[in-house]
Amino acid sequence: MSKIYVIHENSEWTEHLLKRLEELNLPYEDWLLDSGKVDLTSTPPEGVFYSRMSASSHTRGNRYSPELASAVLSWLEHHNRVVVNGSRALQLEVSKVLQYLELEKHGVKTPKTVAAVGKEELLEAAKVFEGKSFITKHNRAGKGLGVQLFHSLEALEDYVTGEDFEVPVDGITLIQEYIESPESSITRCEFIGGKFVYAVRVDTSDGFELCPADACTIEDLFCAVGENASTPAKFQIIEGFEHPILQKYEQVLAANDIQVAGIEFIRDINGEIYTYDINTNTNYNREAEETTEKYGMLEMAKYLGEVLQKSEDLVKQ
């Protein structure tokens, strides 16, 4: 019998989806890729394969999970299996450079960004922001990895040459113009099946990027949810959110064969929107969803069930 296969490296971020699949009596199998192998001479089972591989896997000791997932997804796609968030989605998940280029290609404005490898190149690249505030971040990121705010080149040099400098897992550090939000917030737009589901307002007064997952721990500097986290008001679903940017986001997702994503943007003091992240391993905040009775993982499970049914119908024809 065909199943829904959930590909991932972090069970804490996946258990909510598996519970929803069980609630809907949908057959599934948990594919944990913290390690493993791929027999390229074998044939994959029938079913629907949903990848939740994360760019931040190396922070949980799973340094090569994205590379293993890439091999698995290529194998599945070679055999024409139905894959949700396949190889192209994974490519964007692990590279903000690719994300920004794809967004700009479809007319979505992103913050001015320079990518650099090496400390000297990083300091040289920062000169284009002289006299302005800017941030650093990792190209292969998640959880706000490497996000630091600087108001001068001297401050950056102190950081880069000091003991606190974080070397990105792929070696690429991004220097990006700092977009200041007058409300100290960002907006995260959630998409399932390539279509907009809801938008969340995230209070960023305590950090630059906040992970909405219930499993995030208080030790993660930019991940302020969990057992000991601050008020649920940090994450609020925006009722009736509408904006022309949503159509462009859907175009970006369709062009890159991405079915599930959370896309984040920030508004500057003039109301201008800057988009800075496509997260193809999207998570949802429980407290925010309970307030409005909108449940991302439930919708995700329903969507996977529909995809599974369609794939089975095609086999019968």
C-alpha cells in the first residue's frame, strides 16, 4: 500500500505532523536521515515523499543530512516518485544566495546583500555599507545563525577578528543592509500546496529572526518559543491578511517546484517591503494557531492526503 514518507533529520519538528497524519488515518512512514545510505540500484517504494530537511541540521549534530537528503531526493525523482519539496526546494533551503536571486528574478525586493568567503574578503565587502548599519548572517542558516547587527566597520572588524566569530558551515557569510522596522516586527507568510494559508506577525524586539517551532529551546538566542519562552503574543496570526506580494511569492514557489514554505518580509519606516527568507522546512507556533483556530500541520496533513489520493488514482488508470 502507498504511504506518505516524511523525510527529515529532527523528530521534534516532525512529531506534530505525524500526529495529524494519525488523526486523519493516513498511512505514513517516518524517514529519519540523521545518517543512512542509498542503494542507487534499488527501486523506491510507491507513495508520496515529503522532505522537511533543514538548513540548520548541523547545529543538531547532523552535518551531512542535507547532502544525504539530496541523494535520496535525486534517487526518488529519477524513479518519477511524487516528491513534495524536492531537490530544488532543498537547494534553496541551504542557500540564501539562491533564495535572493530567485526572489529578485520574480520582482520581489530583497535587502542589498554581499556574499563573502574569508575574513579579509568579509571586511572588504562590508565597505559598501560604510556609514550605514548592517547585519551579518550565514548563507546556510536557520535559527538566526550568525545574525549580528553592526553600526560601523570597526565593530565588524572586532567581531571578525575576535573569539566570538561564527564560521558558517558552508564558509559563506552574508553582509546585508539593516532594514529597521518601526514596529520591531516581521511578517511570515505560510504556504501549503503552493497557496497562501495565513500570515503571522512576529515581534522581533528580542532578536532578528525568531523560529516559530514549539520545539525550539530557550538556549537558541533567536528562537524565543518553548516551555520557558516569553509571551505567546510574540507570534500573532494576522486575520484577513492580503497584499499583492502574495501573488509574487506564489510565482516564486511555483517556478522552483516548492509546495510548502514560510516566506518572511520586513517593512521599513516608509512601508517598503523587503523579503529576506524562504524557509522550506516551515514550522508553526501552537499558541498563535490556537488563538485563531488555524492549524498549519493539520492543513499540511490534509494536503499530503490529497496528494497521496491523486497519486493512487493515477496508478489505477
